[in-house]
Amino acid sequence: MAPEPSQPEVTSDDVAGLLRQGWAHYGAGEYEPAIVQFEQARRLAPEDPEPAFGLGLSHKVAGRQAPAIAAFREAAAHAEHLKDRTRATMLRRLALGHVNHLERGEWDLEREVWGRA
């Protein structure tokens, strides 16, 4: 059996590394370690929507509705400041869709997509 590839060491101030580890934990179904990584990344890059979005997803699948909603709302607000307008729009819609799903049980993005309630 071949040895597993070693993971590069991530320092506590490496936002990109923390995000990679957070997504790796999330993808493996390890939500508590993912939350820790996304929290660290969020503290280092508070205006970046990605750590907040990952945190929202991790809290959502861990069954923590209130922190998930707060994190998704934060991600949506920070997405507004992204230079890539397509990425900003998509991330904002995804984040708000999760909020709607958690609060009302449906994605209901009509207002976000079509500008009407």
C-alpha cells in the first residue's frame, strides 16, 4: 500500500491554505475541523466572502441554523465588494438562497434574480 501524500503545513496566517484545508475537511464530511479553519481564515480576511460562505455551509450541515444564517448573510454582504461582478452576483445569490432555505424552507430567489418580491 502506497503512503498517503503529505499535506503541506499551513501556518495560522495563510488564508489560502486555511481555505484549502477548510474545503478539504468540508468535502470529507469533517464539519467541526472545517468550521475551525474557516473561522481562522475569516479572522485573517474579514472582508473576503469565501470564509464566511464555507462557515455557513459547515454550520448548516452540522445543524446549527442561527450561525449558518449569520455566516451566509455576512458572505452575501462581502460579495458585494468583489471586483468580479459575475462571481459576486453568484455568491450573493447562493448565500441568500441558503438563508431563504434555512428560514423558509425554500430557495425563493425571485427578488434576487428578477428584482421583484
